[in-house]
Amino acid sequence: MENIADYLKAERSQEWRAELRKSMKAKERTSLERVKMLEEDPNVRNKNIIEVNKGLTPEMAIVESHRCLDCPDPTCISGCPVGINIPKFIKKIETKDFLGAAVTLKETNALPAVCGRVCPQEKQCELSCFYTQKLKKSPIAIGHLERFAADWERNSGKMSIPKTEKHNKIKVGVVGSGPSGLAAAGDLAKYGYDVTVFEALHEVGGVLKYGIPEFRLPNELVDIEIETMRQMGIKFHTNFIVGKTASFDDLKAEGFQAFFVGSGAGLPRFMDIPGENLNGIFSSNEYLTRINLMHASNDEYDTPVISGKHVAVIGGGNTAMDSVRTAKRLGAEKAMIIYRRSETEMPARNEEIKHAKEEGIIFMNLHSPTEYYGDEKGRVKQMKVQKMELGEPDASGRRRPIPIESSEFIVDADTVVVSVGVSPNPLIPKALKNLKVTDWGTIVVNPDTMQSSVPEIFAGGDIVRGGATVILAMGDGRKAAAGMHKYIQEKITAN
């Protein structure tokens, strides 16, 4: 766009334009370079679980906030699955009202410190930014600023508790405490409901706890965000499997009027190739859960995991990157990514790939395993891999990998982590006979309300999508909470 000033004049008051001229001209704002977050040294961080990204200083955050043009049509908001008022919270940072920025974030986002770290902003709000779409420049570092505001609030000791409506004493249940469940619980509490979250594991947080390593998302931060939700009146029951510990009918008999199901997709997939049952071959789910949630890397705990010197991780997504970088931290001399497509097709975040390379991870792109070989004790020791080439795009839009004949060779691997996807948890569909599911086991919902074929059951996240980012799952949770609220209120009115 040739004249930024003309664009920004649209639908703005004289007072706003005067304030903008006084603070900084639009041309000056767009000339600023995007901030670069500080990082721990790769050769230090790849030996421990210290968080890789170090965050922004207040000075860096303020300078970056100056880049925001406060567009009259803020497309960044439409690019955010939970609808954060992005220009508003960034303007709070620009005026040094850091706590106000955090309060703004919490109006729509139950987990700002989490999302500021793991949300793929580059594919959502930042992709929709005016800089990206119109100026073809680096977008505002929205994720970095979100993290800064959330961290500032936490470190200030002045944590704000989102406002809730008057308690209406109507009980609702949330199945699963992952990102979709937490988002649904937060909004339902804001509507005034008596919210109980049921978690099958012994800790609250779902995939945020068991699936994301501490070097990307420290558990302490998840616990702090959850404590804020407790302060809102939300109750959490751990070691509680809905469908086993108690049925939906049992819970309805206790007075629960509606449920949100965010039970995730925890059923691992394998490749069904020879030798896949050898010891030392894990799903990424098991590998990360043992280490992140069950402290398998600590000899004092009873759930050890043997992570070898030559670790091969099969896959190219974020979970694969988390697994291979974890293996490096557990002492792997050679930690490898085996991926059947090229780096261009990798679904992992660019930041994850960059960090992995910096930490010494070996990338074997355009390769795929075809067989595993074990030692006399039944433990994997080697794998046969085949070279691949790319053909025409498949249904996902990515070019289809095609095996190259007579290209197989042997690679040493004493630990293998298979990260080629997951399937929905089948427990809930089995517990509800009238619940409609797809051929893939995902729950069928109305996309506008997230209501299932069983009227009082709503669902979102991986159990609906099959696989989702944290922020997309949270968007489902928020939409479902609104749908549940409408359903309950209409039911009350009808009676």
C-alpha cells in the first residue's frame, strides 16, 4: 500500500489522528524492525530443560508495540481463534500499562502465558497482520507481546481474576483439562455456572503437561494459569475417568445439566512395519508423557524410560521436534528426525525446526523407515530406511512421498520414537451409544455451537478435529461454552 496514512485515517476521529501524530507517525512505525527474542545458548540448553526463549525486556516490548498501527479493520483479531482484542492489549503495552494488557488478554484467553509460548501465531494472527498482508513485511510480534504481558503480570504478584457473572448454581461438567476443556471451563465460569473439570490423569493440564516439554512450556506456568481458574470458582477432579469412574448418567443424577467433552486424541498411531514391537520403540505420546509428567528422566522415580545414544524420531510435526529435542537433553549422542517429505512440507513450526537444528539435531528428510532390527535381548538396534522423492500433491495439499527403488540402507538406532499422528480417545464415544462419530472416531458436532447428536453433550479440540493446535482447541472450547449457555438458557425458558 502506497499511502499508509490515508488507510489509517479511515473511520478514525480527529482526536485519534492527533494522538497518533503526537506519539509517532505511521511511516516511522513501519520503519521499525521486528523485535528478536533472546534465546539461551544452544550448546547449553540442549543439556537441560531450561526454557529456550527468554522473553522480552520492557524496553523491547514497548519498541515492538510502537510498530502496531491500530488498524481501523484489525484483521489480526479475525485471525485469532479466541478473538483477543490484539490492538487493545498492544496499546496498553505502548502506554506502559502492562497489567492492563494482561487483563485485556484474559477477557478472551484463559491461558495467555501458554499461548504466548506455543501458539503458532505465524499461521494465524500474525499471518493476518496488516504488515504481512499489505506491506509484505515482518508482522507485529503478537505472540512475543502476549507472553511479555502475561509474564509481567505473574512476576508482579498482582494476578487479575477475570470477572464472572453472579453464580447461578447450575452445574456443568468439562471432560478433560487440556486447552479446549480449560477454555470452555473459563468461559462457563464467566457465565456464572458451577463448573467441574474431570481429568483422567493425576495432574491438571492435559497435553499442556504431558505433551509439551518444559524447555518450551514450563509446568509452573500451566499451574499458575490453572490456579487463576480455581480462583474463578472452577473445581478440578483428577484421577477421574468419565465413563469409568462415573457414567454420564451418574453425573446427570448429581445435577449436571450439560457437558463439554475435550478428551483429546491420545491413541497413538504406528506404521505397521516389521520389528515395530521391539523394546525401545515408543509412541511419542508414551515417550513424552513418561518424561514430562511421570519424571522418567529422574532415577528416583518408578517410571523410567531408556533413551539411547542413537535416537530416531519418525515424523515432522511439533511433537516429533519435542521428542527429538527431549532425546538430545537425555544424552543422545545422535538424535535424528526421519521424515518422508522435505523440510518445506514439515508441519512443525519454523521456530521448532530452527531450535532443533541449533541444538545439533540431524535431519534426514525424504527418508522413511521400512523395518526395525533387534538384538538378542529383543531391543531395537538398527533400522532400515528408504529414500523418498516427492510426487504430485495429495489431499493435504503437500506433495506425495514416493519410495525410490533399491535405495534402502541401515541406520543404527537403539531408541525409536514414532510420531506419525494420533487417533481420538474412544472412551467417550463408547460410553454414549447415541453419539454420532465419524469413521475416524471423531465426534460429529454442529460447527456453530459444537453441540453433538446428544443434546447435552458438546465437544471440541482433538476429539472433534482429530488433531489441533492449542489455540484452535481453545477456540472450540470458547465456542462450545457459548453453545452450552444458549442450550441451558433455552431449556430453562422452555420449562
